[in-house]
Amino acid sequence: MKPSSTPLSAEVHKIVRIQGCSYALEGELQLPPGARGLVVFAHGSGSSRHSPRNRFAAQVMRGAGLGTLLLNLLTQAETEADVFTQDLSFDVEMLAGRLVAVAQWLHTQPETQGLPLGIFGASSGGGAALVAAARLGKKISAVVLRGGRPDLAGRALFHVEAPTLFIVGSQDDVVLDLNGNALDRMCCSEKELRVITGASHLFEEPGKLEQAAQISADWFCRHMAAAAGKGDTAP
């Protein structure tokens, strides 16, 4: 494993631009001093890296010592077109391909190379997170879906290796059923469904978003520490 060149005392906060073959993605990278890992956020339909819920979750994770990359998976032109069709925000294969490209880019950057990687997915972004994790294998240390759509991942569910946590509100009946069914089909060594009592799909009830964010941070911290100890973070 090639260690990060960033001094342990350094803090990073910058806007990054990740260039693909036919697109450029914009994201906000933040690393607290001595970051123990990095979580890439995959937002759902109608959302962006400016989502208040994801920004709150990212803040909680940074407070736990994790870096975060809040990312727009669609370009500005794609976002404007998707307002009318939502075709792109539910194109899980395309979004997963972009997440894979982002993970590969992070492994080349001085500030982030060598850091254990996790993916946090919400809504349709959850399906893309699982497909990307299946493609990346041991390069991903942990996955968390909050109110996610694992059913959109299809057969990729069978190939996810990373420890995976589903977080769903008890009042989100349809998504709760989808998560339970997906969990039964997964073969990864560690998987769990956490139900937040009294929460709806967006976790808007008092204290529920905070609870989901803390559970997510704990999951990432535990499994990233294990991955770093085993040296599983090399590209």
C-alpha cells in the first residue's frame, strides 16, 4: 500500500474536478487532519452534492475522523435535462461507472492515495453504490445505504464483497421491504439492516437524521480500520 503524502496534521478542503472520457464531475473534497479513510457520496435522483442531508452526514463523518467527497454524478447539462426525464439519475450502470472512475482517480491523488475508501449511497444512488462496490471488490472497505434502492443493483448484489449496511426508516414501508429482500440475496461476509424507529424516507423527524449519520460513521470507522490493518486499500 502506498501511503498518502499528506502530513497527518494537514487539513484539506477543496473543489475538485474529475475528468472522464466525455464528462467532468465536480466534487467537494474534505479531509480532517489524520483522516482514517474517505467516504464517497452517491446522491439520489433530484439531489446533488449540495443536499443538506448528505452535507450533514458528511459533517458527522468528518467529526469521526473520516474524509468525505461530496460529488455531483451528473454534469450541469445532464442535471438540467434530467429534471424532465429522470432517465440519467436512474441509469445505475452509468452512475456506477462514474463512481468507479472516481475511486480510481482518488487512488492517484497525493492527498487520498492509500486511504481506505467507502461509498455512501442514498435513494437511487444506493443502487449505483452497490454496483460500483461489486466492480471494485476489495478496493472498497465498506458501503452504507441510507433509504437506498438496492433493488436497482440487480445481480451486482451477489458480487459485493465490502461489509454493507442498510439504514431505513420504520415508516418507509416500500423501501424497507426492498432492503430486506436485497439483504437476503447478498453474499458479503458482513451485512446488516438497521431500522430507525419513527423515521420516514427522508429522515426528517427530529433526531432521526442524526441517528442515521452516526450509525453510518461508526460503520465506516470500524471497517476502514480493519481494512487499513490488513492492507486492503491498494489500487
